[in-house]
Amino acid sequence: MSESSVQLLFGRASIDVKLPSSAQPFIIQKPAFPKVGAASSVFNVAMNAPVGSDSLDVLCQGCNTACILICDITRPVPNHVFLRPMIETMMRSGIAAENITVLIATGLHRPNEGEELAELVGDDWVLQTVKVVNHFAENDDDHIDLGVTSTRATPVRLDKRFVQADLRIATGLVEPHFMAGYSGGRKVIAPGVAHHETIRTFHSARFMADPAATQCNLNHNPLHEEQLEIVKMLGDVYALNTIIDEDRNLVHATFGEVIASHLSAVDFVRSYTEIPVGRKFKTVVTSSAGYPLDQTYYQTVKGMVTPLDILEPGGTLIIASECAQGMGSEHYKEAQARLVSMGPDAFLDTLLEKQLADVDEWQTQMQLKPMKKGSVYLYTTGLSDEEYKLTGVQRTDNVEQAIADSIVLHNDPHVAIIPEGPYVVPMSRAQLTAANN
């Protein structure tokens, strides 16, 4: 990267964006993580210092069955680092391999199978030794009804393979999440392995419209609060929470009781992801964080929402996302078609009338935020002309030209550039406030 160009994460590589000579770029990146050893060492440190629980070998005592949750292919979790050693510990501690299940927390996403499953797990030994299966939120018989939460009456139905296991461990990536504050921990359970009614309640308009349901915020966040209540309804649950750098290397991990270990990971990662900028910009350029997050337009919306705090009202947001797998689900396409045909205000009115959100329409609701704040321009190589019409945003075939046009339009050369997309959360304030739990 030079002063005259920047690289945005895009697909499995990046794109080089040459800046117009008039631009005054402000590059927003994470500070460097501290130097650590091999990923296996980072994992071992976490397992040897459990947070709020005994060590894994002790937790295994008296257990006949175990279930390990892993995130689906949309999250670059380093499963290849930790799955085998965790499973080997379980087997040494008396849990038979045939009684250990790795359950992919798909939420309402599609299943991961074939070569994609092998890539996700990253270890043939795991695939050959234990059961590795997908969660299917719409299979009623796969779930157990635990009642409703006391605070907001969210129906709690979870995958029985996790609920009924003697030892339950959620694994995931702790990063900013544009609804739940931070991903990982309790979120891998709900919505990760929840029934579609639970997920659709979480993502209903009454939750999504709450101003506290935003990135990096856990304070009074309705999704976070419901997730905590669901975990407490379950009983004993543990988690391995991972943090990666921009090169997808494991740089930190925590293991232990699911809530305590997750909050410990959040406390660590805040200073590397929440970046105080001290101002707003009329031109913001970002990405959807590259593979695997930018494989669908559905996931691309996260990159549009994350930088909104530094976008001036009426400003221009330019986002690059490969979208190699197209728009997303058919449900999502239907929601986008309604948005385009009805317009943002009428579309939102239809959402507010519902108790349960239609599948995947919550992502369309989140897109209303950047559309309300300014103009959104999308650069992608993966969408057809017909799919582009469903995005509801403006198209650009040239990021450099879009930047130059925005500078002229706003008569302002200052350009904020976020190469890593939603993994970095720029804040318009000059400094961070105390963490909220």
C-alpha cells in the first residue's frame, strides 16, 4: 500500500484502489496485535487458564456425551487449530468418539457440505473420527422447547443434540457484530442452533429497531440480553472464544464458562476493533472484509452498517464486496424485492406489523440504516444485472471514479478508508469510553 493507493479486502485476495490526486485519505485500521507464538500455543494458553470454570479434562469427568458447536463457513474461525486437541482430550477423559458431535451452528443459513465442509473443519481426522453435522433451524423435530424468556417472552427452542449433551461447548469468533454487539460465545447458541421461531423473534423489527442493538454495544442490547437469558435457561455451558488478526492468524483465545469467557474476550478485543477517529467524513470507502464474509450480498450489509458513525448525514458510502455466491437465500431476495418495489418507509411499516420476522428480511431492515444516512455505492464482480437491481443501492464499476465523484460532489477531499471492513469499527468520538458489559 502506498500513499497513492490502498488495498481493500476482496474475495480471497484484495483489490488495489488508486486514489485521485485530490484525495486526502484517512486510513482506518486496527492497531497491531501483540506478537504471539504459534496458534497451537495461543490455544494452549487459553485452555490452561480457564475463565470461570474447571479445565476441559475436569469438565469431561462423568460425561458420556459431548457436543461442540462451530460457526458456519461465513466465519473464518480457526477450527483446524482447536477441534482435534479438544476432541482428543474428551476421548482421553472417557468420552467415546461415537458420542462426540460437532454441530455446525448455521442459524438460518444454508448447510455446509462436501468440500466446503472439509474447508470449514480443516482437519480430516475430525471428519473421520466424530460426527460432524449441520443444524437445520426449520426441522421442528430437531429441537427441544425450553419455554420463553422472562424479559421479552422470546420462545426458546434449541437443537436437542446440544441441549441433551452432557458436555456442551460453543466455539466461535469474537468480533464486532452489527446487531448483537459482539459475535461469539452466547451468540453461537442462539441464534446459532436455535429453532427458526426463536431466530425470527430475535430478528423482528422490535429488536432490530432498538438503538441499543448495534455494533460493539452490550449495554441494554436486547439481543445480547435475551442470549444471556437463554444460556442461563440451558444450565452449564462452556465456550472457546477466538480472536484473529487481518491475516486470519489466531492471536488470542479464552476458554471457560460461556458468559465469563466471552466477556473476557470482548474486553481484550475492544481496543483493537473500536477505533476512535474524532470526526466524520462525507466520503467513506470500505469493504465487506473479503472471504468468507463477502461471498453474498446478504453478508455485505454488515460492511455498510459498521462505519455509519463516521459518515456525515448525506455523505457517500462506497463498499467493495465480491458476492461470488450472489445475493443470498431466496427468502432474502424476496425481502430485497419488496424493499425495491415499496420503498424504505413502506417496507419498514410492513415489518413493524409482524410479531415474527420473515426469514432473512432482518438484513434488509438493517440496510435501511445506511440508506437513510446517505448514498451507498456498491462495487462487486459477482452479481448479475438482475441481482444488482435487488440491492436497492447504487452501482459503481470503478471504485476510483466513485471516490473522485464523491470528492467533487461534496467539495471535500477528505476520504475515510477502511480496508478490513466490518472487522474494524470506526468511532467519530476522539477516544473510547469505558467498556460496557
